[in-house]
Amino acid sequence: MWHVVGVAEPDERVYEALARRRQATATDLLGDVALSRAQLTRTLGRLVDRGLVSRLSGRPTRYAATPPDQVATVLIAERERDLLRLRTHANQLAKELRRHDGTGRHPAELVEVIEGAANLRATLVRLQREARVQIRGLDRPPYLDNPVSGNTEEAHQLADRGLTYRVIYDRSALAIPGRMAEIWRGIQSGERARVASNVPMKMIVSDDRLAMIPVMTGGELADAAYLIHPSSLLDAVCELFEALWERAVAINRAVNRGSADQPDAVELADEGHPDQLADRDVELIGLLAGGATDERIARTLGWSVRTVHRHVHRIMAMVGAETRFQAGMEAVRRGWV
């Protein structure tokens, strides 16, 4: 195990044997480590040099192991510093190579294939952590993970760095049980969200620098994704997002009325929040805004279809809407949810 922080055999074996004894002479350890006296003496010398073992005074010479938790903390910190230096060096080398060839990345490197669920999750987190200005996303089923569990990385980035998140949700995403409540939590944290019909794909864009598009085969989500580097293709997917954003319907609640830096803020009317709007109506309104059918709403909320009809018509009457979707969006516009 200690090899991950640079302690190789037989140093690892000798250190753990000494740690279990706390203090011991070389003679005491010979029977524990299956090494010759010369090999053991050299190994103890290396451990002393690295600070994992202390040489005590007296005759015969005794050795004491530094506590394992202290050793792990120091060695892990050293390894993290080394990895950070390697990342910096690799980035500088890559920039140098691109300057020398005069063309940037080779065309074959502009689209990278990421494979494996663990690698996909790690790349998703990386894109959010490396973003400097904004994250843009297209969201639609199916999902690799439970969509109701939420994007914990988004929550951290919104709270800690104030990163801008703009997400367009396909209507079908809003109909997943518990999904609308999760979306509202993101909106309340600062996400700017819109809903559209027939969102063409899943996608996340980190600034104008990288985009990840999960691979779909036969309507199923594969454990793979395309990672698109700066190129005309990346420019195209960014333009696609902006075109979809302009046509999508905002589901954010307004924060600053008439604020120029809130382009998708909706001017709130003075209707206020009606007393007769129950907590469960929040999810119902989201489902209406997402275009869900009565049958899907009934399954999602655990109601009968007749109960759904009654609540839908009540909300339509409250906002003066002629259609179900219009009722949902008008309730959002008024800031009821």
C-alpha cells in the first residue's frame, strides 16, 4: 500500500514491522522481515533518511517508527506537490509544442473519446472545477446516475466560486419523479434554467474551452463521451446552445426586477403568492411547465388521474390560462414556485 507514496519493498515491510513493535533492534526485526542483516541495515538507513524511522541512542542501537498517520500525511502532501508540479510542467510543455508546430492541436486530437463511467464522472467534475466564467448544459434523459440526487459539484461551484450555470432542460426531464424539486434547488442556489421541447442531446460546456457530449447508441446512454477541444466544432456546439437558449422558456424566478445583468429574469406581476397554493402544487406546476400528461403527473405525484384533473383546472383558473403548459409557465412567471 505504501508504494503509492513512494515507499517500495522492502522498506514498506520493515517500516510496518517496526511500527507494530514501536521500538526494536535490528536483531529483533530479522525474524519479522525475512531479510539478511546487511539488507535490513541498508533498509533501516533509508527509512531513517526519509524520516519514517528514528535511530535511538544506546547500545545495541534501537529504532523507533514514526506514527503511521504522521508519515501518511507528510508523504501524501509531498506526492500532491509533485503531481501539481508535473501538471504545471505538462501544461507548459504542451503550450510550447503547440507554439512550435504553429497549428495548435493536431486535428485527430480535437475530439477525445472518454470511456468508462468513473472517467466520465471525473471529467464532468474536472470541467466544472476548471471553468472560470460559466458552465452551459443541455439536460435530457437517460442518465448515467440518479438524476434526483443532484449535481453536488454544481452546488459547490455556485456557493464557493459564484460560477454561472445555464442549463436547458428537456421537458421529459421535468416529469421524472422528484426531478423538478431538484431543479428548483439548483435555481434557488443561482442556476439559470430554461425548458425546451426536444433538446437534441446531453452536453456540458466549460467556458468556450471544452465540451463533453455523452455518446448515445440506439437510444441508450453508453459509458463513453466525446470531449471536444477548441475548434470549429466547439464553436458550433456553443452556437447551438445559444440558439436553443434563446428559444427556450425561462423557469427561473426573477431576483432583481429590471436588472440588466439578469437577461433571463422575468418581470414579476403583483399577484403575490396565493394562500391556496399548497406545497405539492410546486411540483405539479413544474410538471405542467414541462408538458407532462395527466397520467405521468398522476404516477409522479401518486394521485389519481381525476385528482390531477381537479388540481390542474384549479391552477388554470387561478392564472387565467387556456392551456396546461401556459398555466405552468404563468405560475412560474408570477414567482409562485
